[in-house]
Amino acid sequence: LGNNGLSGRISDTIGGLTHLEKLDLHDNDLKGSIPSAIGNLSNLSSLVISFNELTGKIPAEFDKMLRLELFHIHDNRLTGSVPHLVLR
């Protein structure tokens, strides 16, 4: 879904996609904060949400994503520090 002209917010319901392994939403027009429910994606190995207009802090729940290997969040308007992640 990267570079697809998507706009709006990332819904909290994304946390229900527990079997999702890769999520690529880069280079869209997504706004708002990253929902903490994204931490429920325990099978996620790749998260690419760079080049959007996301704001706020990176949720501490990211530390639940133990299979994460690729993590791109650059070129947003995020604040604070990155939670402790153990990338494989």
C-alpha cells in the first residue's frame, strides 16, 4: 500500500490484524498519531511508515513486536525517543 495516495489516519482496528507479517504504508498522506494497538501485531517482521505526516510519540507498545526486522519511520513529524526494540 506504499505510495498509493492514501490519506487519513491509521485506525486503531489495525491491532486486530494479528497475522499480518508486513505493513508498508510509506509515501502516502497519513496524518495523526500511530495507534498503540499496532503493538498487537506480534507477527510483524516489516513496518515501513516513512514519508507521511504522522505526529506524536512512537507508542511504547512497539516493544511487543518481537519479530520486527525492518523498521522505517523517517520523514514524519514524530517526537520523543524510539522505544527499546530488539530487531532481528
